[in-house]
Amino acid sequence: MANIEGLDKDKRERKIDVYVDKDIMPLIPEFLENRRKDLINLQNAIEQKDHETIKIIASNLKGSGGTYGFEAITEFGNSIGHAIEENNFEALKRLIKNLESYLTHIDIKESDLKKICQNCGTIFESKDEDIKFCPQCIVEKQEKIIEKLEEKKEKKKSHIKTIMAVVASALVVAAVIVLIIQLPKILEETRPGKPIRIGTYATDENTDNCIKNLWEISRLLQENKRPYNSLTCPVTGSPYRLEENRALCPNPERHGLKALYVSRERKIPEAVK
């Protein structure tokens, strides 16, 4: 993983090579511009000690970095999230300074260096020989670390005195009321069959159905079979576009996306904002 805390002066002054999949190279300028906006918003939030804004931006960094091939940005998001949980603003300031240096000195290069994730078997690209996992597995690993930290935090609170019975009863009643109000939403969110794909944003029913089709196409590609003609985008009824070993949605803009595709090498459907 990238060492984002210990960047010395000489390293900060050198260019940092970042290898990006050629298919998403056109999206990188907008991606980096958004990260620079995140940096400005983080600096403002730190000055105002706005915990919630810092947490939201940290989560966005963590979720988006690996998807575009920027593992270091994912690590920045993870470290910033830890620092704000500990209310450590000195660490936050150091991290923001290093993030600014990183964004200033990165040199984007097109990559064809492929690896197999040791966790899920997905083929991905990375120049760093020490990276053994795909971006999605790295994010999931960091989420597990956060869960363990939360468990330790709860154990430290075990010495707090028991809340008065009346107050506890009132909280239980309030929780039941909230649960009743939120129950329809909870049932909807836990409804089985919602398709997974790369990307941390929400999608509508039509997009989910399109992603289901891409999963079926992914299976056929792995079996060296041509996708059925009956598989069409649920929005327009147009067939999926085939390019070598890739199948692309013919009208991703109707889903609010720039691209929606799957390939023999990338088995999980990918939605690109």
C-alpha cells in the first residue's frame, strides 16, 4: 500500500507515476479535478472543525480512488477517516498537506500491466509489485479494519455507568418509533436480488436490470459464448455493443452514466459516472 504519511521533501518534489487503464484515461482529468475540489473542501472543513463534512469526503476518497487506479487516494481517504474518528486535527493537517503534494506531482501514464487479485481472482492493472489485491478488495479490507476499530472503541466504553432506567426506557421507545417509521425503507434495502457492480453510488431499477444483463453476458464471455440477441438494454431495447471481449450498454447516458460495461477480463460490471 502507498506510504502516504512518510513522504519526505525529495520524494514530494519528484513526479509520482500512476498507471491508469487505457479505457478510463478520458475520465481522469475530471476525476482529478474533483479530488482537488475535495482538497479545498477538506481544508475549509478542518478550519471550521466540521466533522461530518470531513467524514463524507474521506468516504468519497476511499471509495473512488481504487476504482480509477489511484490506490494512494483510497489510502488517504482511509487515513483521514481514522484521524477524524480520533479527533486528531494535527494528523488531518499533515494528511491534507501530503494529499496536496500527491495531487500536484502525479504523472498519469497508460497501463497494460495486468495482475490477478489474490483474494477474488479479478484481473487488474498496477505497476506496484507489492500490491496483491484489486482496488475493490483493498476497499473491503479497509472497511473490515474500521469495523475492528469500532469494536475496540465500544469495549473501551464498557466502564461507563448504566444509564438510569427511566432514560433507557425512553430511548427504547424512541428507537421502536424510528424502526417503525424506517421499516419500509429497511425492507426495501434488504430486498434480495439487487445486482452488484463497481462504483459506490446508487442506481435506479432500470440501471440495476441493465447490470443484471451484463452479469449474464459476463458469464457467457467466460464460457467463450456470444451473448443472446434477446439481451437488450431495458431502457431502449437496443442490443449491447460488442467490442472484442467487452460488452457495453448502448445508451449509458440514459442511466446517468458515462459508461456501463463488462469484459472477459473484468468480470464484474463497471458503472462509470
